[in-house]
Amino acid sequence: MKVTVIGVAGGTGSGKSTLVKRLQEAFGENDVATLCHDYYYKAHPELTYEERTKLNYDHPQAFDTDMMVAHIRALKENVPIEHPVYSFVEHDRLPQRVAVKPSKVIIVDGILIFENKELRDMMDIKVFVDTDADIRLARRMVAENPDKYYMPDQFANAANYLTHYENTAIEIWQQTEGQIDYLVCAVGTSGTLMGLSRFLHTMKPDIKVVCAHPTRGHYIQGLKNMEEAIVPQIYDPSLIDRQEMIESEEAIEMARQIIAREGIFAGMSSGAAMIAAIRTAQNIESGNIVVVFPDRAEKYLSTTMFDPFAD
């Protein structure tokens, strides 16, 4: 039997478990065996509980990787194994073992599985799952203290776009009396853009939705370049008719002009949206354009955005 070993690595809270679950569903439970590196934390019966809580569990030496390598080798040779069970409550191994039978696909999951060359060389496919560090930290805080913290997870939560579908979009439609030809909106978590586009395309299929999209390497706070950032699960590019690529400095300068000329205390994300709206106006003969300003400027008071106003 040909066996394929897939390694899935990434930081804590990056989404490894979600990917592993999807792979398990795709291959079917009868054709896949999963070994998590966490099963192989070393046993420390010689230490007290207090001493075990002080160990560094994010270090390669915290794992019995040799045992994992031996188990993968056995499974590839069609030999069943029993992997250890680790308790994160006791910070030690339990006496129980879990039987694992040979399968066509072996998924190896862990934060440090690519560190060990012998283990790494056994993998036919290697996947590194990355997510913004602040999101990973938030997920870890929730996982460790579920009674203390709640994570809305706006990147994946349908409520993010539904609130705009059910509220913001209706307000725009009513106030314009349906006389809207172009919607211009910046993209961050994409909730506003997705919700508005879904509703407005339903009400008026020929409406054009324009996305103010920051360029790679940008520093427009709150916005995402979908080629270099983690793409939100709620993001659907098919709901966008055209994209306008926006540079950071031009967005910041436009925000300054909006503040100075219009008296609207707009942030740099709003500056990006305004640039996309102006470009849209310059390229059409007629039509009504609605542009959404997603942020205010008070959170940028300590940034260089306000340097020209210092005098």
C-alpha cells in the first residue's frame, strides 16, 4: 500500500486543526491516520506538578520526536501503533494509549514538526499554515480561558457581512431611493464590502462594485492586500466588479484633504476609498456613486498622518 505523509505545521492558533479536519473529511476516516505532535510531549513523572507547569512546551526538546518518527515508519510498513496520550491539565502523560491502524494517508500535525530533519524528510507534502500574530494570540487566549474570553472571529463570522446586508445596505438603498450605479468600498475583513455587494447586486444586478484595494507592502491601517494577507473566509472576490489599487501615502494625503476641505474627520482607510471613488468618477460618463468611509481619524492622531496639522 502506497502511503502519503502530509505535514501540517504553523504557530499556535494559526488554523492547523481546521485544515487537518478538512483533510480528514476529504480523504475519509477509513483512509487517514492523524498523529499530532502534542501527543508526544515527553513524560516527566520525576517532576512535581508545579515544576512541570514551568517547562518550556514550545521547544523542540519538549517532544519525544524519535517516538513519533518510529510510529510513522511503522505505519508506513503496515504495522499498527499505539500513540501516547498527554494531559494538558496534569502536564504529563497519562497511562492510556490510543491504537492507530495503517492508512493510505498519514497527517502529521504540530507547531515544530518541520524542525526535525528526519521527521521532515518522511513527509511527501508539507503545508505551513500562517495567520496574523494578533489573531493567533487571541485564539490562544480564548482556548486557554474560554470562560473569560470570547472571540467574535470577524474574518469567518457570517454576522460580519450580514449586519451590513441587513442594515447598512438597506439604509443606502432607501436614502438613494435605489438610484445608485456604483458602490465604492475599501477591503479589510471584507464584511462591509461583502454585505453591501450581496444586497445591492440582488436589488440592482447591473450595479458596479468597486474595491479600494491597498498595494502590497502597504501600511493603511485596517485594510488588507489579499495577495499577502490572510484571506478572510467570508471574502468572495466574485462580488467585486473592479479593483482600484491604492498606495499608502496617497490614501493618507487624501484623508488629510477630506479633513481640511470637508471637515469630515476621516481616517486613512476612508482616504483610500475616496481615491477609488474619484478614479471611478473620472472613468464614467454619468452615474451615481456611493462611497463608504470605514474609519474615523482619532486613532491616527499620534501618527505621521497629522504631522502637517502640527503647525
